[in-house]
Amino acid sequence: MIQIQDLSFTYKGEKTPALQEIRLSVPDGGFLGVIGPAGAGKTTLARAITGMIPHHYPGEYYGSVTVNGLDTVETSLNDLSRQVGMVFQDVESQIISPMVEDELLYGLENFGVPREEIPARIDEALGKTGILNLRDRSIASLSGGQRQKVAIASIIALHPRVLVLDEPTGELDPRSSRQVFSFLKELNEEQGVTVILIEQKIMLLCEFARQLAVLSEGRIARQGETREVLAHAEELQALGVNCPRVTTLSMLLTDRSGTPQPVCVNLEEAEQMVRRFLP
Amino acid sequence: MIELEHVSFAYPEQGPSVQDVSFRLEKGEFVAILGANGAGKTTTVRLIDGLLRPTSGRVLVAGADTRESQVSERARRVGFLFQNPDRQICKNTVREEILFGLQTVRADEGEAALQARTEEVLRDFAFTGEEEPFSLSRGQRQRVALASILAVEPEVLILDEPTTGLDYRECCHIMDRIRRMNEEQQTTVIMVCHDMEVVLDYARRALVMAEGKLLADGKVPEIFRDSALMERASILPPQMIGLGLRLGGGLENACSPEEMADAVMAKSNKKGGAQHA
């Protein structure tokens, strides 16, 4: 359970707050999607949940963040990192080893995972991210997309209870992006891992996240069940957030038929909606 | 304008990453290169740019073989917008950045002309010129990179995933500006892009690649309607086309939600009264 109460944060040396009066709670086993235009405070929010704010980034901090009952200000980063894993937007700043297997090993050894357990953890993490074949490769020889998968594998090998990902599929093609989302869904549903996913890929986000939070200028402009948030498509567009085209179709058919249509988030739902119009 | 004749390319100690690819692009086209990670898309645009030379075959840009032409000559003709703007920005202010690009390829025009051109481009992009690129957002930095390329007025513009990391509004700004350049100056645009909605909205022709080979070459909405091809190339078509294909009955011709809504209402026998499930 993540509970954020009236969080405001201004980075040291900045005048404008990066986050203002954020109130948000994510239940255990929740899947929250976070979206918003550039500069809205998405990465700052991720840093606040993982405790990097205020431990790494000083500034003016008001309010509180608790992760599984631990207050992120009072708890050391070391203890927090056993609860929360984070995949950074900038993969280059996350990966520290020259070889793929070493990158996974590094985190596991730091966490004091028993030696005999380590090979199975590495196999599992590489297998789930679909990169078993990259185990012995050097990081330098990998593409951007492959590096992104290594960064994700190295975090999930640690079995965090909460996973925060900041645009983890930026370099991936649509099929690989969908694989990563499906895999997060599996972790979420089968192992109850709480997922907080920052993404610009609105179509995928709406298909997979059960809840959405829309950030704009450091504040939460809207939050709630994904469909409930998408029902305010026009408001989102005014903030610079697109919505999936099937959702736009829902809105257009509602307008043109004069009958409220369901808010669709995927092709299956859109197909059902349209079929009801056809003779 | 651009011609690839049986072009193959292999990176040292790796298998071929482009194999026997041939196509021709005319001036003023807007082409997207589609395919999964590792399909050979980036290698293909680097071959066109002359950053890479083919292992076999020929690449001709405006009639000149990239193996024989000068880097300075190619830089004048071909602009390259990278995925990550930080790989191309190197100056401390936006004005210096734009001027620097002009000085490297249009030095023969004299400093006064280049300064005037810089001011013109700054106005066009609504920059003051004093902005420091590295304190701008990623979307703004991508606009700086685009501005310094447009300043040179290349005949060919290559975009390697130009919208990665940008939000929706930034993505529209960048793509609309590129479309304007394509329409007004007949700049040939070649774009590698993973966002099929962007491809559908902006490109007119698509080259589909898989495992280094060219699988197909055709018009944009049609190519997305070829389900077998999309499957082979690991591409998910844009949502409205995917939906149209599931529904059939002429609805597969709709490209946008608006066209889909029009087509659905035209076929509907429940105008003004469809039931809500």
C-alpha cells in the first residue's frame, strides 16, 4: 500500500514546486498508470515513492509518503529499496556493469540473496523479460531496447513488492512494449506486486492499468479507475494528454447517436460497441 | 532523388543487417520505414545518410554515389534528426546551435547571410535564441535539433524515431512542422517510427522490413490492411485499421475515429437510438 498525503516538493535551488498537494493512494496489488505532459512532475513523483526524494534530492518537502507502512523520510534508502524497485527512464544511468549477467548479479549480491538461490533468480528474470540469450553479452553490444530489458530484469530479480517504472519502453518496438506490459500484468496479478507505471504510450497504458493518475503542472489533474478518467477525454486533451483512438470513437458515437456508449479501452470492446450499431 | 540498388550491409563480426534492399524515392515523398527492433531500419537510414557505406550494391543520393561523395556535400543535402537530441546539440545557446549548423555546411554564403537565416529560423520556432538547450525539456531540445536542421534547408530529412520520449503535444508540434516542410519545400522525408498512429497520420508511403530484408513497399493505409504482412513484420496496425479489419463490410477503409464514426452511423439502422449494453 502506498499512501501519499499532501505532498509538495520543491527541488533545492528551484522556485516553482515540482509537486503540489499530491494526495494519492495505491492499494496492495494495484496497477497505477501515471501520465501527463513533459514537466508535469511524473519523474519527481516516482522519486518520492522510491525515497530518492528526499534522500538523494534535497529540497523543500511537505506532506508524507508511506510505502507498506514505512515513512520514506524516516526509512533509509537501503531499507526502502527492499520494498520498492525502480526502473529509470534513463537506462544508461541505471546500468553499472559491463556484462548482462553481472548487472543482475550485482543487485542480488548487494541484497544478500543466498548464493545457491542466485542462478535461479537470474534465469527467472532473464526468462521473463525474454532475454535469456543475452546473458553473456556485453552491455556495450546491446541495442537501446535490449538495454531497457536488462534494466527491468535486474530490478525484478530482486523481487520487490512495489515496482515503479519511468517510461520503461521508450526504446522498444510495439511488440516488445506489449510484452513488457503483459509481463508487468502477470507480476501484478500472479504475485501481487504493486505496479506504478509512468508512460506516454496511452493505448497500452489504458489497456493494462486499472487506475490512472493524470499529472499536470505538479498537481494531480484527475485520478481514478482508468475508464472513469478516460471519460474526461476532452479535459485530458486540453492538458496535452492524448487518449486511445478507440476511446475517441466511443465519444464520437455517443455524440452522433445521442445514446451514451461505453468508454472503450481496447479493440475487443470497440468491436462489441460498433457491432451493436450494425444491422 | 534517392536510389538503393541491391544494397547489403554487415557490421563487422555480425551477420548481415541489411540484405539486398532496393527502392527508389522521389523528391517530396514522405516515407516511413517500419519493422521490429533489429529489422534493419536504422542501418538503412544510415546508409542513405552516408554514415555507413554499403558492403555491396549502391546508394545514390541526387545521382551521387555515397561512396564517392564528400561528407560536406551530403550534409548539405541530407539532414538527420536523431532519436536523442542530446547526440546532436553541442552549443550553449539556441542561437549558437543554429548558427553553428549553418556555418558547417553553408559557410560559402558569408557570415551576414547565415546570421540573418538564424534569426529567421529562431522566429519561425518562437525561440528567443538565448535559451540554453540543456536547461530545456526533452521536447524543446528536440525542437532545437529540428530547427538547426531545417535552417540548412536540406533536400532530404531523415528522422530516426523523432517522437521518442515526447509527450503528445510535443509530438504533434514536431511532426506538424516536418509536414509543413514536406509540403511547402518538397523536402523528402524518411522516417523510422514505432508509433503506427503517427505513421498513419503523417506518412504517405511505407517500406516494411524484417530481418534486414525489404518485405513490402506501398501506400500507407493499404499496407496496414495487409494482415499477413503485418504479422510477418511483427507490426500491430493502427487502432482504427485494426478495428476496421475485425469488422469488415467496408469499415476497414476508415483511418481515423471520425471516419469510423461516420461509416458506422451510415451503416447503422439505429440512428439516434443505439442501445447501450
